[in-house]
Amino acid sequence: MTCEDAHLNMHDYISGELDAEHYKHLLDHMDECPNCREFFRQTEHIQSTMRDFLQYDAPSELQTAVSNILANA
Amino acid sequence: MKSKRRKSFEKEVLCHLDKLFGYAMHLCRNSEDASDLVQDTYLNALKSEKQYSLGTNAGAWLFTIMRNTFLNKMRKMSRKPTGMAGEWIEQMTRDDIPELSKHGPDPGVKYLDNLLKQDITRALDNLPEEFKDAVVLCDVQGFSYADIATILDVPIGTVRSRIHRGRFILRHLLADWKNVAMGGG
């Protein structure tokens, strides 16, 4: 596996879209390639940070308004 | 008296409220407009209720309605949603830029472990809309490529490519800023 292929597979893995066979090839490649290992770690970190930071709870006024929309339909 | 179908429908659509508000915040960038968009989305969902089969993918269905509602609103206001992409981002998003397909190692990136919310928000704001949409739907909202293809009305291959490229640009934006902020060279 080339580094280019590894990066494509990494993105698919982080998206939850990589099958087991490609995942195994990716792990084999990362065992041998410290640059790809570090790229993977950082990319995964950016994604998880983004997910943690950008979660929102709907304000209570909005919850009420939506409940009313559904109740009055 | 509500029908059994209506009760099930309400239950299935209501559990996506927080996620819809999150996506609306991403589209509108302020809480007031986001709340209006969420309400319009539910009103439009009710109008299209018959098109929805219970027990299928309410999340993707609602997000599609939200996006279309938002785009229609933008069209009426005659302004296109745009990112603040600089010229270099335009270049980075072109198909023939070798760096994009090579993804070579960049050992100079040292400061990506100390990310702040403002870093992430600013970087996302600087992504072109098409990339930002795909990245937010995948990385923040957790949708599959197939669901994102439905929501954005583009082929799955395009979704995949936009997510890869979007993350790539995001990473470089963050790396550049953090490098400057941390005094790196």
C-alpha cells in the first residue's frame, strides 16, 4: 500500500466507511510508516475535537415551539 | 385524537431536534436564524409527511428538508451562501493539484494537539461551502456517505472526495494558524 492509498483509507476509516480487509492493510502500512501513523493520529484528533466542540442542544424555547408545531398539526 | 402513525411520526422526527439545531447553527451561524430554520424544517416536514415511510431514515430525510429550506430561503434573499475561501484554497481544491492526491508527510505540523473551539470554528468558516457541508455532516453529525449523498443530492464519490479534500484543507488551515500562534516556523 502506498502512502497515498493509506491516506484515502484513513479518511474512510475515520468516516466509518472502511471494510475489514482494507483496514487490515491500513494497519499493516502504518506499522511500517511513522509519517502515516502521525497523520492518522492527528486527523482522527481533529475529527474527534470537531465532534466534541460542535455539538449543540436545542434551546428550551425551540423545543417548546417545535412541540407546539407538531401538536397543532 | 392523533392516529398511531402520527404519534410514531412525531416520535421519529422529534429525536433529531438537537442535531437539526446543530446543523442549522452551522448553516445560519446565529441562534435566532437557526431556531427559525428548525421550525420551518418541521413545518415543511409535516407538509411532506406522507412521503416519509415510518421506521426508515428520518435523520437524512429531515436534514435534506432543512438544507432545501435553507437554500430556498437564500435564493429568495438573492444571496448565495459562501465561505471566505482565499485564492490559495481555490487552488487547493482544484483536481489537478498534485499535493492533494499525494498527501505527503508533513512533519512540520507540530501543534495540532492543542486545538480550541475557536480554531475549529474559524477553520470551518474558511472552508468553501461544498467541503464544509460534507465535513460537518460526516464528522460532526455522523452521517454515512450514502446519507450525505442523499442530503446534498450528489453522488457518493463526490461526497467522499469532498470529505477527503475538506479535511485536508482544514488540517492545513489549522496547522498554519497554530504554527504561527505557537511561534513555529
